[in-house]
Amino acid sequence: MSRSWPWSDGALAVDAVALAAVPFTPAPLAVVFLLYWIDTTVGALRVALRTALERPRGEYSPTGPPVTRPNGSPGPFRFLIPKLGALTPTEWLPPVTPHNVRSAVPGTLWACLSAVVIAAVATVIRTPLAVPPTAGVVAVGTATVLARHGWTLRRFCRSDRRPGRQTLRGRQLLWSLTAGLFVVGADTAYADAPENVTAVVTLVAVLAVAARIVIRRGVDPDAAVDTDATVDTDATTAPSTTVDTEPVTLSEPDGPPVERFGVDRRAARIAGALDGLVPWVDAGMFNLWVRVAGWFLPLVGVFLGVVVADLAFPVALFVDGVVPAVAVGGAFVLAGVAQFELAFGAMEYRLYDETLVAYDTRLDAVQWRAPVESIHDVTVADGPWLSPPGTDAGTVRLERSDLATTDRPYGFVRQSLVCVERPDHVADRLQRRLRRRRETTATTDR
């Protein structure tokens, strides 16, 4: 790692604006902490976007045992992890791999949540952020932060986009959890403390900027390990020190398929909405716990606020608690719909003489292959998550002997024809192919 001052990634420009807050704002320490909080939040979002734009990760290969947690790979957009192929959303962005998008979701959610908290804190502090020259310093600082991380992301997109380690560094997590307290505490010190105390607090603001510069010294913005925070979504207990970045591709058998089985996209979206509310498909306690917490934490927060403020409990809880809880539930539904649309909406299952192939027409890539001789049984799954209500679609489940792993979500994805049209017909066709294959094998063995 090189040892150089951090001019190249724009960190020093942010420090310069923070230092300018000392003589030009009435509460410089609060403004300094606020600017660094914004910098950390935008940096987390930039790393999340970087993760989405990285080259494909070979350790997510569906051709061998994948990297998963002991309880599988739960969480939002889990069905995107085994996806192969990439798409280019715009000309000025490199190809985006779906399993990288899934890895970027936690960091994106954290950055959005932090931004909401920043906005909330900005409305309760007594430092007049909307009054010049404080407004000018905050605006220039925010613009500098956006320019810094935007330039770094642009430079990454023009590089070889080598994946880095995705770790949530302890100091960044600690800062993200305590930054609001620092801002409110510094604002209170300037508002209520005597003049001699505020002079000391102003000196602390200068020292905070100096400490940030010293901490940033020696960080190489071009290193493979990014300097900002994101979330490790699929780590093993003994992670490898190297990252395999060779894209994995699966070939399609020669000749035309015997039959094609399409997906009912409307049914896939309905199944995604149900899975967003109650993730019974490939269920896990983590998935259920996340949704329950998402629904009830707004209610708990409003209850505590009502107790502190001594307001009318039923009215406040309904107006200020149920509405956020419904909004969170709606976000889960939209995430579930998006996940199933990206994971299964463009799938086409192609049956050849010897092989069943899952092909994503949107990504133009084979997702998995199953030799017919490895399929032991075919069944049509029941239940609203696998056979969505109001549709004629259903999910056909396969019993296979050639799977390298049955961990979630790989086992479900590679053993299921999700939301296919006319599932009974699909199962019947596959069973006929199995019987024909067995009869051929028995005749050959004689």
C-alpha cells in the first residue's frame, strides 16, 4: 500500500471545506461533524454502487459449491446470487451482474437510512443551517463530497473493475452510529455553553479536521480493498485471500430444444409480492425476523416518542406509527416483486434430448443445466408462494442427484421451474422424458 497524502480521491478538498467552517460558521464543530457524516454516508453509497459494477465474482459460480453462510444466504434479493450473465443499463455504465447487485443492497440500504437520520438531525439542531454563511459552507461541502465520490466511482468504472473485499470497518460503523450524537452534542455546546467553553470547542473542530487528515494519510484510493464501508453479505468462516474474477458461463446443447416452457411473469410478480411480505419460499428465520422488525420498529419508536412527549397515545400511534409500518411493508412488497422479476421473470426452461436447461432471455445466458438422467422425480408444488392465486401458473420441483449443494438459495433455484405456465403439462412432459430415458437405458443394458 502506498504512503501518500490523499489528494487524488478528493478527501483533502472535503477537509479544506470543513476547515473553512471554523471562521465562517457560528457552530464550526457541529458543521464539521455534519460534513464528515455526509461524507461517510455518500462514501458508503459509492462503495455499494462500486460493488454492483464490479466484475463477476467467480466464487458465486453455480458450477461448484458456492460461498454461503451456514444458514444459506438469506436476506433481500437472495435469488439473484446464483444468476449468471450481465446487462448494460446505459452506455456510460459498464455491464452490471445481478449477483453483484444483490451484494450492493445492504450498503445501499444503510446509506439511505443514514441519509434519513442526517435529515432528521438537521431539523432538530439549533445551529441555523439555512442561514448564510453556514448554508454556503454546508452546500459547498456537500457538493465537494458528491464530486469526490462521483469522480472516484467514474475512475473505477474505467478501470478493470477488480472486486475488493467487502467489509464494514469498525471505525466507520462506530462513526455512523454515533455521528448524530456528536452533531447534536456540538450544537448544544455552542448554544448553551459559556463563551470560554465555545472557544475550546472551536479548537476541537480544528483538531478534528487535523485528525481526519492524519488518519487518511497512507490510504491508497486505488487499492483493491476500498477505503469506505459496505457490508459483507456472503462470507465464509475462512474466506479466501484472493478473489476469482473470471466470469462463469454455461454452454447450451447443440441443436434446437425439444420443447420450451415459459414463465408467467404476472404470476412471478404475485409470488414476489407474497414473498416480500412473508418469505415462505426458501424460508428462513432471518427473512421472517427482518420483516417483523421492519413492521414493528416504527410502532415501537412512536410509542417511545409518545411516552416522552406525553401525547395522546392512540391517535399518535395510529397516525405516526401505522403509516411508517405500512410504508415499510410496501417497500418489502416492491423489493419482492423486483427480485422475482429479475430472478425468474425472463426465464425460459428448454428441454433437450439429454438435458434440461434454464435460460435467462434478458441476460442471454444459461443459468443451470440438469442432465435428464440425474432427475429422479418431478412434482408440482402447491401453496400460494409457488402457485400464485388468481393464475394458472405453478412451480415444478425436481429431485436431482447431481447438485453440488442444496444450500439456499442455490438448491431452490436449481431444483425449481418457478411460476411456469401450465405446470401440470410441464411436469407431464418431463416425466415422459424421464420414462423414455429409463426405458432406453434399460434396453441398452440388456
